[in-house]
Amino acid sequence: MQTLVETFNLFSPVALLAILAGTFLGILLGALPGLSAAMAVALLLPITYGLDPISGIGLLLGAFCGAVAGGSVPAILLNMPGTPGSIATTFDAYPMATNGRAGKALGLSVASSFVGGMISAAILILVSPLIAAIALKFGAAEYFSLSILGLMIIVSLAGASLIKGLIAGLVGMLLSTVGADQVTGALRLTFDQMSLLMGVSLLAVIVGLFAVSQLLTDLEKLHEPRTSMKVDNALDGAFPRLREVLRNWKLTLMTSLVGTGVGAVPGAGGSIASIMAYDQAKRVSRTPEAFGKGAPEGVIASESSNNAMVGGALIPMLTLGIPGEGATAVLIGGLMIQGIQPGPTLFDTQSGLVYGIFVAFLLANIMMLFVQWWGIRLFVRLLRVPQHFLLPLIFIFCAVGVFSINSDFFDVYLMIALGVLGFLLARFGFGVAPVVIGLILGGVAETNLRRGLQTFDGSWMPFLTRPISLAFLVLALVFLLMSLRRNYQTAKA
Amino acid sequence: MNASIQETCLSLLLAAVAAGLAVTAMGIPGSAHGSIAPSTFPTVIAWLIAALSVLNALVTLRRASGEGQMKAMSARGVGNIVAFLAVSTAYVWLIGQAGFVVATLAYLLIMPVFVCVVSPRHRVRLSRVSFWATLVVFAAIATGAIYGVFVELLNVRF
């Protein structure tokens, strides 16, 4: 009851407005082809600095849900997924749009995104406290092993090459060591730069790697001819088709569960969730031959699962402090900027805040439904915003946002440098998400390794003899071997 | 230069930088205190990056016979990026010298023109009077809006 009152007290009109604004801006950014959910959340991160924790995290959650849902707009109208999670949406929604049913496809997408998000929110609320209660028993050895497992899952699932994934993850871990050492105070890799005393700015890393690198990717292709982004599909009755989605409740429930499950696995992401759900939907459908030719079930499967992925991704993030993919890594950054360390102790010490985050996530899904309902035509028009105005505007937003945290121009130059690094890593298939995840998990791994060794009098054995720690390390090894096998098979083929 | 050679160059550059950082990290003072020294973690990670980068360079060179699916970066693409980075870095420097409003207004007038010059599908706009009018209005409104949000609402001081 006390928690309920605490949770209720956290919600001020500012918090509600922040969730609404985040959802609106998230849909807006997600609707722009090429801007991922992680980039949308990263772009809005600086704004949260001046807000209270619930308003700040509510804005980011709104942006995350909104961006994933907004990605369906160009997927439906242009056959161009706005975010990777919308890839499977193009399979049936675009044929529907070309057959004069663009409004229906948009309406189905809005309604199934909402239902998928609500189902995953319910699972998040039910499952998270249980996982957190188990995780509360973890010591330094378990946390060290868990961070190694998290990193191993991400590097093995994030890219095609294990070597490249490992390099990207290690680059992030190396960045986490910059600054004054927490135990001895020794300066590490600061190169006499005062701005690096407290380590690299998390925001500069996030915005540089996700937003600036994406700008550079767009600029590289700027001189290439591209097919016109002409939106000429008439919008027939573009309103949420909740009744139709609920009529397919078995399908919606199944694909939402797939989305939540895949989302909870670190490194899996929205594109895997929606493609797996789409495949499942096709298998159980009575008319599988209609899939790929404009089947409404295909749109429901893809959109319910990619939004359900969001709730799933929040489970390891909140309970273990392990970011599942790019956007949750940015969300952890948002929490850390607010001085909150996600993990099981959060459920113990700040349960009101945790439940506040749950409620904010539920509200973000509800607001997403209404914002998309009323704003559908606006978001469609947004596809016509010229690139020559958008690119400089995004850069200014990145630069000013990063500067605003420490009022230090060094952070902005660092953001540009990391943007170049991120562009090169993404361009040659290393990926940028493992870098940010490595940065977050690197600190966790080193702190707990050193703490553990001190506790165990310098002995490494407890890391291998404590059952949970050993289980995590064995699992990490299994992922490493699986990834090696996959790489070997790919090379052989 | 094909994509494989470009990737090899990037891997070798990463290896060189990581090796340099590893040597620097080895000089970090401080003892282990019953645990590991402050230099251990960064040194081990940097050497691992260097080793894996060399390994990646070798793997990439082995399959460099032209079957690579990745498209190489073109000289024009690199040129676009370098020019954008030069103008954007100058913009950040200019904020400190001339203030946010002057620098942002100048950036928002220059950068859209740069994008149109570089991009064939946008270049045609440069000959239209409406483009220039829209550009001036856009630069003024966007500068004012960003100034309003960050300086007035969020109290950011440049």
C-alpha cells in the first residue's frame, strides 16, 4: 500500500506531459526512415537532465515505445522500415497499401502495437520482482560472471562475426576504464585531460555512437540517386482497428509472448522478434498462402511482437542492470544520469520508483495509441520533410544536448570523434550497440572482479565454485562456442 | 580500394591504437591491494583488442578475393563526410567564439546548401527562389526554437 502511495505521488502533471511528449517525439523520430529507436531515445536523453527521475525516464520510455511503433509508418507507406523492428511489417502492410488499404494497415499496426505493448507490460510487472528477488542474493562473483555472460550473448548475437562483435564490446569496456580509478584514485588513460577525470561522458558516447554515426551513414550515401519517397497511397479509414486485432486474440497473444520473450534475451532486438513472430503466425494460419500478399494477420504479428519486445527488453535492464540492446543501453544511461543504478537493489530500496517506471510504461503505451490515432496523418506528412533541413538540425540537437550536461565543449568534440568511430564500426559490420553495452557492463565487471578478489583474499576459485557464478560462466562459454560454430559454418559456406 | 582492403586498414589502425593504449595503460601507477592493480583491466582489454584486430585483418585479407558482399566506401562518400565533419567542428568552435545564436544561424544557412550541392536529387532546388526564402525562415525559426528550449527552458549556458 505504501509503495502504491509512493508510486502515485511520483506522477505529477509534468511527468504525464513528459510521457506524452516522449511518445509523440518518439513516433515522429521513428517514422523517419533510418532513425532507430536507440537514436530517438539518445536524442531526447539530454532533455531529461533537468527533469525529475519519473518524468525523465517516462519521457524516454515514451520515446522508446513511440519510435518502435512509428517505424511502421514508412514501412507501410514506402516499403522502407523506419526501425529494424518494422522489417516484417513491410511484408504484408506494403502490399495492403498498394492495394488501396493503407489506412487499414496503419490502423491495424496502431492497434496491434498497443495490445502487444500492454501484454508485455503485464509480463514485465509480474516477472520483474521475481527475478529481482533472486538477483538480490547475487554477490560480486555472480555479478562479474553475469556481466561476462551479458557481454558474450550480445557480441555473439549482435553481428555476423564473433571477432568483430568481441572487438566492439571490448572497445566499450576499454572506454569504461577511462578516468580516475575508483579504488586507488590513479588516473587511467586521461592524457592529462581534465574533462576525462570522471571518465568519458556517457551521453557523448551514446549520442556519438547512435546519432552522429547515423548522420555520417546518411551523408555517405547523399550523392547516390535514390528512388523518390513519394507517399501516394490514399489513406482509407486510418483509425485503430482494435476490434479486428482482438478478434485475432490468439494470434496477438502468441506473437506478443514471442516478442516479450525475444526482447528479454540480451542482443536479440526487435527485428528478430518481429520476424520470428511473423514466421510463427504464418505457420499457424489457416491461409499461409496469403502471407506476403497483404494478409492483415502478418501486420498484427509483426507489430504486436515488435512493441512487446520493448517490455521484454526492460526485464533484464531493470532487474539485473543488463541492457538487452541499443535502446535499453541508452535508457540505462538515462537512469544513470539521474543517479539511479538499475539492478535488483533498486526493487528493494526504491520500489516506488520501480513501480513508477512500470506505470510510466503502461501510460506510454496508452498515449501511443491516442497520439497515433489523432496524429496518423501528421506522421505520414512527416515523411516529406527534406533531408537537407533534417541533417543539420539533428546535429545541432546532438551537440547542444551533449554540451548541456557538463557545459564542456570537450564532450562535444568527443561526441564527434566517437561518431566517426561508430560510423566506421557500423559500416564494416562491427556494430555500435556492443560498444555501449561494453561500456556499461565493463564498469560492472571490473568493480565486481576487484571487489570479489578482495573478499576472497585474492583467490579466483570462488568465481568458479559458487554455483550461480559458475552457471553464468558456463552459459557464456556455451554462447561463445555456439557463435564460433556459426562463424565456422558461415565461412565454410 | 575494395571493401576488404578498407576493412583491413581499419582493423590495423584499431590494432595500432589499441597497442599504443595498452603500453600507456601498463604505466598506470598503483598496486593490487589483494585484488588486481588499476592498470590490469585496461592493459588486458587493450591487448585483446589489438590481437583480435590483427586477427580480423588476417581473416578479411584471406577472403579479399572480391567475393565480399560489402560495398566499398567511395571517395565521394568520404569527401561528403569529411566536409560535414569540418563544417560541424567549426560550428562547435564558433559557438564558443561568437555565441550560440550567431553560430547556429550561420550553420543552418550553410549546411542545407552543402547538402543540396552534394546531393544530385536536391541540387535542382538551389535554382529556386522559394528554396532560399524557406532556408532563411527555417534557419531563423529553428535557431529561435532550439535557443528557447535549451537556453530559456533548460537553462543551458554557452
